[in-house]
Amino acid sequence: MQPLEGLKVLDISQFLSGPRCAQILGDMGADVIKLEPPVWGETMRLMLSPIIGFDRALSNWNRNKRGITLDIRNPKGRDIYWKLVEKMDVIIENFAPGMMDKLGLTWEEHQRRNPKLIYCSIMGFGRTGPYKDRVAFDLIAQASGGIMFAQKTPHMTPGVFFGDFVSGAYAAIGILEAILVRQKTGRGQLVDISMQDVMYFHNFRALESKSAEPIKDYIQETLGEPMDDVITSEKRPFPCWYSYPVKDGYVAIVMLTDRQWNDAMTKIMNKPDITTQNQKFANVVERVKSRDEYLNLFKEWFSQRTAAEVEKAMVECKIPCSIVKNIDQVNDDPQLRSRAMYLEVEHTRYGSIPTPGIPIKLSETPGEIRTPSPDLGQHNAEVYGEFLGMSEAYVEELKNEGVI
């Protein structure tokens, strides 16, 4: 048994946020139907198509789905869409603001036709507010949520699509919450996800600054500098929360407690004169104030060692530490391997395709990776026959008409 077995989900989304949301549900057993336009499919599939075989990557966020095609702009296609909606528990979409409404596929009409339906909408700025009509992508979400500024990379394109993938995860959480409510009330509801909301919710620097606003002056007086710069200052970095260059890369380290500090000084770095016995380093506040006195000492010590040497020494003393892993290293990590985060799925054309494991580990009802990303319209006959009772001949007729 899987946690979401029996849940029927229609994924009409594109790019990354909606597909990731549906993938999470599919990994946990939901029956996810991936609906795409005929001929070219959804936009991400179209973007990958110039590089033959690169659609292998689709299995990273479209696995565990059955694929169908349908032209929802076509009146006949729209009629079929509504018949599918009546059979579904969940709909996931992330189209540009107003697009669904222009097609007559409003949330209100979905609710009228299927009162139990949970309709999940993921947009750059959600369905309300002064920015609700703006189009957005991951880059815009990270910029508008303050993440790029907080990361001190306002001049750089983010290297990880947090705006898309994290919003997709929150959409899945919202759907599960709505399912629990439906069990009590018998009614579905709208799950309205704003990517900007999600990014702001994860913006620790902004949240910390806002909550501490009444005591900012006191904090600055205590630390000797503005609160926002304590850990992330580029001019005066905090050596106890830092990524140091070593002989063959970088190593990240955290030693905030007195125990961690003393062990690092006495057991590893051989600097007993700067333990907590010295008033300048007696606690974390004093170590923040005196950072200029030992930053260069630390930099020199780290620069003379390899990443593996530093990590081994720190881990043995239970000091949080890790090599800053590049793409090749994180794709060949013993911990990730032991946690089944490197899995494979069999594709009829490409053979075995690597795909990430499931990050949520349930002891009794774990998820499962069953199928790769479907080819465009791969399950048309199967799904339309199963849900709507269509014959293979009629499905072929719809294909010839361009409806599917």
C-alpha cells in the first residue's frame, strides 16, 4: 500500500513547479494523469526537443505519471476535459494569469462541475493582490521574494530553481491539507500558491530583520555592527560560519557553541590561546566582535590542508562540516547513495535513466518510483478508455481530428 493510492490527479501544468507538485503526489501512489497539448506537448518538452534524447531529464519531475494529449482550446477537447474533471480528485495548473479564465476553465466552473475537486493553482504572485496579473518564472520569484539579495547575488542568475521546486512542494502540502479537510466536509477547495509568497517565507534574513526591528539598535550596540551583517558580511565574514578555501576546493564549517570552539582550538587547530578561557573568545558574541583577530589565522590553517583532511578532523570532533561539493561530487555521495537518492527507472527507448530518490522516507508506506516520464500521448487509449469508456477506434478518430 502507498499513502496516496486511489487519489486521482490531473496535471495540466508545465515547466517545473506544477510538474514537481504532481510528481511528489505520484511518488506516493497517486494516479497522476499528465495532460499535454497534441503535437508538441507542454512547453518544457518543446524546449528540450532540439537536443535529441535530452527529454530523458523529464523523468526527474514527470515520473510516475500517465501521459495523455488533449487540445483544451478545441470545443470537443474542452468537453472531454470537463468529463475528466468530473472523475478527478485534484487538478494542478500553473498557467499565466488569466489563461484558464479565457478558456472558460475558471476555478468556479471546476467547483460547480465537481464540488469535491481540489484545484491547485501555482502562479508567480498568486491569484490576489496588485501583482496578480504579472507573469513570472523562477528567476522572478527569487528576485521578488528577496532571495537573490539575501544570497548576495543580485547580479547573478540563481543556480538552483528554488522558486519552482520549493513552490511545487508547498503546493503538494496544500493539496494534502485540502484532502484532510475534504474528509471532514466532503468539499474541495482552491489551493492558491504564490511563488513570491513561498520565497519570502524562506527568506530568513528578511524575516529575522522584520521580527527584530524594535531592538535593532540594541543588537547593533551589543555586536558592534548591524545584525544583518553578522553571518553574511563580505567585508568582515564570521569565521565560525564560513566556507574556507582549501588545497583542492572549499570546506564549510559551523562552530557556534563553546564546546565546538574549544575542541576546534585545542584538538584540531592547535591554538589553545584563543579558547573560551580568553575573554575575547569567551562566548559567541565576543567571538563575533573579535573576528578580525583570528580570521586570517583560520584562513591560513585551512589553506594548508585538503578538503578531506579538514572534513575528517572536524567530523571526528562532532563539529558540523562538509566539503563544498561540486556537481560530480554530489552525484556520487556515499550518504545520498545509502539513503537511496540515486535510483533508476526503465524507459522503453532510452533504457535505464538515473532519477533522484524520494526524499520523504515513510517507514510503513514508502513511496515508489514505478515509471519514467511518459512519452507524449503515450497513454491516450489506456486513460480515455479507463476514465471515459472510449474505444480505441474513437481515440484514433480524435487523434486524426487533432483533438488529442
